[in-house]
Amino acid sequence: MRKLVAWAIVLILFLLVWINVSDKVLELLEKSKTPQASPNLSVKILKEESVVIDTVKKVGPSVVTIVVRVPKAAQESLDFGPFQIFGLPKEDIPESANIGTGFIVKEDGLLITNKHVVSDTSVKYQVITSNDKKYEVRQIYRDPLNDIAVLKINPSDNPGERLKPVQMGDSSNLQVGQFVIAIGTALGEFRNTVTTGVISGLGRGITAGSVFQGFVEKLDNVIQTDAAINPGNSGGPLLNSSGEVIGVNAAIATSGQNIGFALPINAIKDSLDNFNKTGQFNRPFLGVSYRFLSKQVALLNNVPQGALIEEVVEASPADTAGILQGDIIYKADSKNLTADFDLSGAIASKKVGDSISLTIWRSEKTIEITAKLTQAPNL
């Protein structure tokens, strides 16, 4: 009898274990049939969204729209149109036009934008903040070497309003593929437009300008991004995922899609430090415009690789030293000029008042010339 009871107990325990295991197997089979959302994917999506939202909340109040004021005389000259003789109503003529973007770097009213955004010295400019407060631009300082300008506004134009400066990052350790956010006045119309993308390339060389101003300039060592940058975005910040400014949006490639460019913020910080110390952009100036002849072009024309002088500014250090149009400068301080070390780089390494020794190819002869660099004019 005792054996029978023992066997019954063993059988019951076996049945209980088998039922429990069967339930677990069935549960696993059901889970394998039902698609499950990856928790890691959900976390990633939420994280990317929150990064953009938090960054826009943080930096958006620091981004401004640059406006060019239309002189009253220019408006009055447009009052009489070809259809006024028919008594048709006149179109409303705007008092201003959005042309670009900028961002606040100091609470006392210092802003950064692209030089080509404010290249017209004959007009007045105004900035509009994200909360629609307007400030007159009191002063503009244009960097002769970089496509940047410092704008000064007076915070007292709107008593009680506090200007919020951005936080600047470090562009020396950027990586291709890094996530970025751009904010600006897209197409000169859509203020505080936010776009996202990645860094597509580093160390690019481009020619930048503005369709509104017709101003172009060669820029070296810029950041390439696929974040949508449109005309009007110029001067706006390019941000990392921490909300730090790592670049200043400067240009788009009109012949391609999703190709934009930004000036690295470290170059801007250097210029701003220079400005804060002296109250101006204290830059060395030679006074030439040139086209760099690549090694291939130089070999084809049997001339040295270097800077082909296209124009010499009258009364400049270059003019005083005897540099002529058509000269090819191929050495600076005995160092050969290359695509990585061109004439502008050689000049930028100097200070105002320094002399620079130039080796020139002229009419199949070599000439040595020394020029003393002066303070660059505020263009």
C-alpha cells in the first residue's frame, strides 16, 4: 500500500512539472508568432526626437532674422506704377525684407552672421528675435579674411527683454556621420526653420555667396552637411546634439541636393576673440586678389605652382612693394605655396606690421620682394 501511495505522489509531481513546462513552451511559441517592437528601437526614436526638441528650445531664442530696411525714398519712387492711371490700387510695399540669419553671442547685443548677408554698406539693417522683438543694427564689423560679420544691437531697444547668447562648441574633433541640427530663416521667409542631418564631409573648399546680395567669396576648410540649408539660412547656427554651435551655415550647392556648407565655429571664435580684444578685426593685409594655379595647370603652362595675381589694390602693401598683375607668387618666406598652404594662409599666419618675403615668377624670371603687411580695411 505504501508503494502505491509513493508511486501516486511521484506521478502527480511529474504531471505538475509537465504542465508547467508545456505552458512555458506554448507561451514562447505565441511570442515567436507575434511581432514585438524592439525596445531599443523605441528608445532610439524617442531619444533622437527629444534631442532635437530640447536643442530647439534651448537655442531657438538665440537665433535672429537679419532684415534689410527699404529706404523711404525708395518706397516713394515706387508709388507711381504703370497701372496707376487706371485707378488700380497700389500694392503694399514692404518696409523691410528678410535676407539672412544670425545668432546672439553676448548679452550686451553682439551677434554673428555671414559677411555676405550684410555686404551692402549703403543700407540699414535690423534684427528680429524669435519672439518678434525688433532691434536696429547700430554697428557692423566685417572680417576681411572670413565670411563672418559681427553685428552690434542695443538691448535697450526693448526694455525688459533679455538677449540669450548661444553656447559655442568645438569644431576641432568633428566626425563624418555626426548628427547635426540647423536653424535659420529658410528662403528669407520661414523664420526659425529647423532641419536635421549629418556631417557629410570635412575640410571642403567652396565659393559661397547670397542670391539676395550677389556677393561671392572663396571659403576653405568648411563643414559639409546634408541638413537642408536654403537661401536665407546663411549666418544661422549649425548645432551638435548637445545644443552647442559647431558651425555657421554659409552656403548651399545649387547644382546638387542635400549639400550645404558651414564655417567651423573655431575659426569664428578666433575672429571673435580678436574682435573682443581690439574692437575690430585686426587682420594683416597684402592687397591682392589671385587665382591659385594647381600643379597640373602650372605644368601645362610651364610656370611654377602658385598664386596668379589678378588685381593689385592701389596704395596697398603689394602695390608699394612692386607686385604686378600677372605675377605668380610661388613662395612665401621661402616656403613653396601649395593647395594646403596658399597665399592667404601665409598672410593669415602673420600679424599687422610683419613683413613677408615673396618669391615671384615674372616674364620667366625670378624676383624676390618683401612687403610689410598693414591693417586690413573694414570692407
